[in-house]
Amino acid sequence: MTLTRLSRQKPPSLFITVRFLTRHLSTSKLRDHYSFQPPPSLSLDPQKSKSNPNSHKKQKPKYRPPSSLDQIKPIYSDLPFDFRFSYTESSPTVRPIGLREPKYSPFGPGRLDREWTGVCAPAVDPKVKSLEGTEDPNLDAKRKLLRGRIQGAPLTEAERKFLVEKCQRNRNKRQINLGRDGLTHNMLNDIHNHWKFAEAVRIKCLGVPTVDMKNVCTQLEDKTFGKIIQRHGGTLILYRGRNYNRKKRPVIPLMLWKPQEPVYPRLIKTTIDGLSIEETKEMRKRGLAVPALTKLAKNGYYGSLVPMVRDAFVVSELVRIDCTGFERSDYKKIGCKLRDLVPCILVTFEKEQIVVWRGQDYKPPEDGHFFTDREFFDDPGCDMERSDE
């Protein structure tokens, strides 16, 4: 029975045999008598290892993927004006009451030698300690001097007509579109890129900036140092100047993202100045019930809106403008422009409507604030002077 039981048992496994031999060899005297010292190359102790003969050589740096932030040098630009996101839709006279985000420069970290204030990057003396305040008065004179140097002698009527004809839609498809943000900073670079191939560029203006086309034309000439040689509605033709050198074009650093809009004071107050709360509520109800003066088309041309409101105030004290389908920020900007240009008092922006009140002592302005609907900027006297020369 015992033999049968032992024969049925499984032979000891290899693992058990190895463990048995290891246990007995570890306690054996042979290990102490024939001791084995591993070579230095196999030693785990770094102190016992021999010094590397090539240790005096510089170690190869670890691989680092290339980055666009490596070796950034601040861009220096001598343009004599403050860098803003939009030159037509932001005014240096209006001070914000707060910022929606920290003062992160939209030009990128360390890419511009000017400091971003949250609203603009002012062109000031680098030794000045504070960036708060109005624009340096010397910059205006510097811009005029630089623009006069680039423009040179004025164009004759024949030269102007020739350039205008070359920029017509049937002959040239190159065009710059000026939209809801107005004349932006990066658009200056686009204009100079177009001036590489032609002496004049066509600019199509639509949307909110067209309420004040005089400001658009002024800012275009002031910031690009060019000259508008024709205007028809919202279409402008901007001439670069006789002495323009494309190889010496100004350095224009580009904005990498659109900065957050600052916080400005409320356009519409709880009560209108000179009226009580009840009178203000009654006026807002009446204003929303008044027939609409006009319905604005989205991304349209609004150059005739200000004279229309002025004419309507002759017969009515309240005017309503239908802005259905507009972004809230768009018809707020339109209302702000009407308040300054007409002038008038904003009543409400409810239900996508602009309701304005002419005020108690309204007098229509007599100044010629507007351009005519079509301007050619001809100067026939210049032709006579050039012929005499």
C-alpha cells in the first residue's frame, strides 16, 4: 500500500528543487571559502565603480521639441499713435470703469516693446513711469509731418481718374472689407500688403461704422498715411502717396487674438435727466408704440441714418429705429453714435429697438457734419499749378 501511494505522487517540480538547492548552498561553507567579487561594470554601488574617462566631455542635452516662444525679441515699432484693436469703434476720450480680464497683451507675451493697458498700447516715452493719461500732443504733429512727406505733391485730376478707373470692380477684384469692428489694427497690415501691387486699394465699408463715415475716412488717412481719392456711399479708394516706398513700410506688429471689451458706463440710466421715474416709464412705453422711422438691414450701409433722425425730430419728439435680427452690441453702438452725432437722448433698447428722445430744448444743428453721398475729391486748381510749372 505504501509503495502504491508513493508511486502515485507527482515528482517534485523544478521550482521546488531550485529553492531547496539555493537554501542549502546559502548556508554552505563553500560560499565563504570561494568568495566571488563582481567586476566594477556589474557593481550596483556607484561609489565602487571606476570614474568614467570621458566625464570631462559635456553631456548632450535632452531633446526638446521646438517652440514658437523660443528666442522671442520684442518688436519695435515707431508708428506715432496708440495701438488699439479698433480705431473707429473706440474713443480715447471715453474711459472704461473696469476690465473683464487681466491686462494680457493681445500681441503675445514679450512680443511688443509697448505695455498693454487693457485698452491700448500707448506710444509713450520709455522713461515715463505711468501710462495713464491722454495721448501725447506731439504725436499728432509727427503724424502730419510723416503723412505729408509720403504723399508728396497732390494728384492731378487726370491722375486721380486713372487710379479710380483701375480700382473699379469690373477691372480689379482686390478689395478690403471693413465690417462691424471698423478699422482694426491688423487691417493696417492688409492695406500695406495691397499697396505692394497697386498704388490704390478699394475699401468696402458696411455695418455699424458707416453711421459715422467721416470718422472712418479720418482714421483711415490718419493711421495709414494715405489719401482717399474717391468715395461713393460706403466704397472708398485709398491712395498710398507719391513717395511711398514699400521696402520702407512701417513695422506693424499683429494682434494674435481679439482683446476682451472693457466695461463702460451704462448708456441708459434708470431715469432720464430732468424726468421722474413715472415720466421715464411712460416715455419708454410711448417710444415703443411710435411707428418705426426705418428698419435697418443687417450689415447694411447706414450713412443716411443721422440726417433721417434729425429730420424726424422736426415733427416728432420720439424716434424708433427697428434693429430686428441685430446683435445687442451692434445696436448699442449705433445708439451711442446717434447720441453723439444727432445729438439726442437714449430712451431704451428693449425688443431690439432703438428709441431716442430729442430733449426738452432741441435745436437742429446747422454745421455741415456729413460728406455728400458721392465725393470725387477733385482739385482742378492743382492742374493749373502743375501746368504753370
